[in-house]
Amino acid sequence: MTWAIEKLDLDAYLGRIAYDGPRTPTAGTLRAVHLAHVRAIPFENIDVLLGKGVSLDLGSLQDKLVTGGRGGYCHEHNLLFAAALERLGFTVTRHLARIRLGRHHLPRTHATLTVRVQGRTWLADVGFGGEGLVEPMPFEEGATLEHGAWRWRLGRDGEFWVLSSGETELYAFRPDEPQYPSDFEVANFYVAHYPQSPFTRHVLVQRTTADARVRLEEERFASAAELAAWLRTHLGLDLSEPEAQALLPLLPS
């Protein structure tokens, strides 16, 4: 099993994220493409809640996130992003991380990336949602990043590298641990099917703009039509009214 990056329609992907800048593999290009992806493609788990499942083969990712105008969660975002970066000439390593958010020793379920460019390694992650990165940051102990009002720090906890947002530890991972497509398939199955996974129990939808996180869970809706209209207007997600109706009971009351 390989990453099959040759299946990616790079022009279509760059069009989806409205990126028309340089395609040379530089730190500037990495930052610009990362930022464009985060702002263009929402974070969402709707297909899991509708029982449609999530496929990680690159053709399916392209059909959903690029051609279909939908969003996805970490595995979908970062595997698509990794393929695009490799097609642009970057050296990318895919990792599985352990979510923290106040807890430790959780399973490796979060997908993230490191990217080697111009003699430096960067942490790149377009798929965390929540308070995740909006642009790459140096993969160096003690590195910090500021983007408007948002701040991140990268530190160490024994053998683990830990990404924090403010005072909150987001996730931890060991960069020396090799990962294969089959590892991501297992992690993705857990996220999409385990009964206690937050992705199987709650609607998680977010879009990042230049200065805000637009989140579905902060809204209230009286009908499926209202929900569908909000998703279309604020996140560019086109759901049918029956699909929106299926999501209503899973929203905060």
C-alpha cells in the first residue's frame, strides 16, 4: 500500500483553495499553501454522523474535499495536503499523534505532518480543528508562533514533541516512529466507528477565517432548513434538508 500521490489533480486542488502563487518548494510557498488550505476547506465530521464512513484513498479524498466542495477531519485534510505538498516538490513525513487536551496516553488517532524544506523542518497541520495551527511552525524545541491573537508553542515531554495552544496541550507525538498507510486506516476506523469517539457522538464543524473560528456548535437552529442554510452560507457546505434533519438531534440544545 502506498500514498498514491500521482492520483491527485494538483491544479484542481490549488483551485479549490484559491491558491495561484509560486509552486516552488520554499518555506514561503509552504506557509501560503497551508494558510490557503485552512481558510478554504472546513473541518467537519458530517459523513461519520450520517453513516457514510470516511475513505482515505486519495481518489476519495479528492472527490470529497476538492471536487465535492466538502470538508473533513484530520486524516482527510492532512493526507490530501501531504500529497499536494509532495507533488509540489516538498519532502513530507506523515505522523500519528496522541490528542491531549487535558489527558494523556490516549491512542494515536490524530494525523499531522512534518515538512523538510530548505534545510529546515516544519510542523504542518491543516486538520486539527479547534485551536489548531493555521500556518506551519518550525519543528524545533521551544519554537513559538503567533498569528493574530492565536499563539502556539512546541516543546518536549520526554520522547514526545508536544504542540500547545496558549496553556492547552493539543497533541503529542514521536517523530522517529515510522507510519504507514495501514496505520492511518486503523486510526481512521477508530475515529469514525468507536462509540466513545467524539466524532461519532457530536457535530464538529468549523471554518477558520483570517481572524476568527466559525463554529457550528456555537449556533442554535429551529429547523433543518435553518441548519442547512447556515452551513451553506458560513461554511460552503451543501447538505440536503434530510441530511440536516439527521444532524439536528446531535447539536447542543
